[in-house]
Amino acid sequence: MSSKQLVYLFMVLVVCCSVAGGIAHGQSTGTVTFKGTVLIDDSPAPGITITGANSAGIAGLIGSAESREDGSYTYGWLSFSGVVSAGDTFTFTLTDSEGNSQETAPYTLTAADTAVPFTVDLDLVPVSAGITVQSGLSAIPADGTSTSTITAMVRDDSGNPTAGDTVTISADKGTVGTTTDNGDGTYSATYTAPSLALAATDTAQISAASAQLGETAMTSITLTPVPTTVTVTVEPNIFSADTPGDGMVTISVDRAGPVADETVTISAPSIGTIGAVTNNGDGTYSATYTSGGLAGRVTLTATATQANESASAIITINAGSPATVTVSAVPTELSSTGSSTITAMVSDSSGNEVGGQSLIASTSSGGTVTAFTESATRFGSYSATYTAPVVDAEGTETITVTVGTISGETTLQLTPVPPVEVSILNVEGTVFIADGETAAAGVDVEIMVGSNTAMATTDADGYFVTFLDLLAPVARGGDPVSIVVTDANDGTHGPYTSVLSNDELGEGGTATVRRDVTTAIPVPPRSVNVLVVNGVVYTIDGETPAEGVSVVVTVGSNALPMTTTDTNGFFERTAVGL
């Protein structure tokens, strides 16, 4: 094998290794091939020696190439010592036969350049007198903190880098720090993105102005959206209806840092009043809530209007203090490791529900109870999930729920029969309106089985189906099933509760259960185009027909023409176009 063949084989091995490395790294590579034409004074230039350098500082195995007779070139950068990535730059030096050298403008690698086939189409043009500018990053988040380095290059009439210039770098959005003269013809500054509430990407225009040349170069940076987070707190958030009080409302607006220039509004409360919103200048906004003389739950919703993001806080106004706790469970009979929904109703001495309370549960036989959550639809109602321990023999479990010094309890029956477990559960059914016959189409259905929740929407026939699918068992015999329906007017109906039985779960693994529910959604009024109203008029004895009396029939607000009863007391009127 000749030495030329050995060199060729060595280059093939290098390319293969580099390609494999590029695939492995995704956005980085050890080989890049540049192809195009060398253009000097807008004409193809043959015999130009091309030398490349990259911002990663990694030397290439092939150091230079020469343009062909038609000015075309192929420059292959091969490396064993490292890789370049998207965002790195290459700069080329063009040297003619007399030894005169000129540089090209830096080229920034894209993600496509660092993936198969690792080829860049690039014409090489020497940089003449003037100023150029580029951003280290093409896109950054509009979060008020992200930065990118802006670099300007100033060259004299010979294309040589020029130090000692006064270069001003500025932006139409965001801020730019002090410009630094790097002493090699480049000038750099740090650009900081603005904090903007963006629904889509935006663009910041960057300019670099040379005092010596009297010229300005432009580039741009894409600003990407950043989520805005709004939080609302009220302190205190529980009041007595008998004694109105004030609560301090604090709204925090954050977009990768505090947002101090938002416009925040608070919705009018259903009970009480809300004062004007004050901007505290640190990303927080405050207002005063004054409670009213009515009991109930108040939702305060604050909106950051520029970002169009909202959050809410709950305020509770009670008629009295907790006096009784009524505890119930569904189901009350559980097998080993089964679960039950525990509901606690907290009331005052007059029977009024009491909201905003912290409930603590204890058990007598080793079962566990999750934290209580207050119902969003029923004031003073709290729920939690109880899970039975492993049961070896039949017994009972007493669950005690405490609010302050007040408590209530319920007792469950425990059995050692193991529940059937399924990992995939399909819950289907039909939702009916109040008549129990008419399907409720297009309503939202929330299905909770144990602690797992899924959502569905009914079709035109009121039918819904949802799938619960987890790696661990998603449901067991004895687990409670709760269904809540939300109608088109955001009215909630339910919960409609039941219990999964071992029988309907079958052999386990996968099961489909059906739950039809009849809601309190009102039956819509019916209409007709033609209505016939007839009857018989009797005298005071209730038996003798009243002949020749006048009868006026009114349908809704429409009075029909008067008629007169016949010899049998009969009358009839027809309304058309109702």
C-alpha cells in the first residue's frame, strides 16, 4: 500500500470517527465540511489559501485548503482533540499568492451544521473596512436576567482589525452594559434581556456604532416568552360575620424574578369590599379587604393585566365558632387495605356550617387518613381518604376527627377478605338532567376513584368514558367512586358517590364499571308553534254547563280573542306562532 493510500485511509478513519461522535453528541461534532466559493471584489478567486480557526480553540487535523480555478473550495475541519457545538464560530483567513491576508466575518454554527451530514454551504468573502456586530446567543428568555455577549469588529481600509475606536452598543429592548475595547479590533458588551409578558417571540434590535468610521452595524436577538406566576395571600383570611374586619391582600408577580411594573387588578368580592391596589415596587402589590356582615366563602381573584395571568385566594366568613363535628364514611365496610372517603361537617351552635378550619384525624386500629381538604361546592364540608391496614381478622376502626377542642367520630367494619385490584379501570356512564330521562350533552364530568382523578365530557347522548391507567394498582374493591358534574353555566352537581365491588372488578387486571347519574340540571322549557286550549265551563254547582258565557284565554302575555261557550258549556281557542 502506498503512502498516499495510507493517508487516504487515515482520513477516512478520521471522518468515520468524527461522524460517529457527531451523532452521539447531537448538537456537537468533531468534523465540519465547508463548501462554497471564495469571492474577492465580488469575483471568484482561484489559488487562495484558506485557513480556519474556531471560537472553541480546537485545532483541526487539516489546517488549510486552496480555492480551485473557478474559485470553489472545500475545507474539511477534522479533530481528535475536541468537538464544536451549535453557537461556536469559525473565522477564515484568505491568503493570496503574494502573501496578502484578509479575514472573513465570523460564521456561527447552527444545530443543522452540527448534525449529519456535517456540511456548511458558505461563500468566503474578505471583510473590508467597516464595523460588524453579532450576538453570542441568537435567542434568550425575556426574563429580565438572561444575558448574551455582544461583539463588534472594526476594520480599517485594508481589512485589518482596528483597536482604539469608540464603539457604542445599544438595544431597543433590554439594556446593554459598558463597552470594552479588547485591543484586537473587537469590542464587547453584555446585553440583558428585558422582562416582558410575551404571548409569542419578540425581537430586540442591537446596534453597534463606530465613532472613527461613522458607521453603524445591526444584529438582532430573539426574545422568547417566559411564564408569569401570580400568587395571592390574605392575612387573616377567616372572619366572623358578627365582627367585620380587615385582611391584608398581597399579590406577588414573578417572571424568573420579581416583576415591579405590572398593572394588577382584583375582582370585586361577593361579600365585603376591596380597596385600591398599591404597587410596592418590589414585585409585590397590596390591597385591603374588609369583610361584610354575611357568612360564606369569598374568592378574591387578582390579575396581572399585562401578562394576562390570574390567581385566587379564599376568604372564609363564619356565622359562629365550631360547635359540632359530624363524621361519615363511604363505604363503612372495608376489606384489608381498602379505602373509604371520610366526610366531616363542621357546624356552629345554631347549625350553620363553619369553613376554613384545620381538621385532624386519628384512628384506633392502625389505618391511615390523608389530610382533609375543604369542599369547593359545600361550605363547611371537609373530606379525606382512609386506608385500612392489613386485616387478619374481622374488627372495627374508629376514626376521630378533631377541630380545636371539638371532635366527632365514625366506625368502620373491617374484614380480612382481600380486595380485587386492577391496574386499568374504565369508568363509563350516562348523565341525565333532572327528569332522569333526558341526556345531558356537553357537560364536564370529574370522576374520582380512591385518590385518582380523571376528566371527561359527555357526548350528544350524555355518554362519558374515562380511563385510569397506572403502573401500580389504580383501584381496589371497596374504593369509593365520586362523580361531580359541571354544567354549561358552571353549576356543579354532586358528588354522586358509590363503592367499587369485587364482583364488578372481576378477575382483576383490567375492568370496566358503569355509573349513570341523574343530576339536578333543570329540564328546559318546551315550546310549540300551535297550541289548542279547550274545556268546559260549569256553573257554581260544578255540574251544570254554563251556556253563552264569555271566555278569554291568555297564553303567556298573549290574550287570545274572546269566545263564547256553546250549549254544552264548551269552548276552544287556538294560538299560533308562539
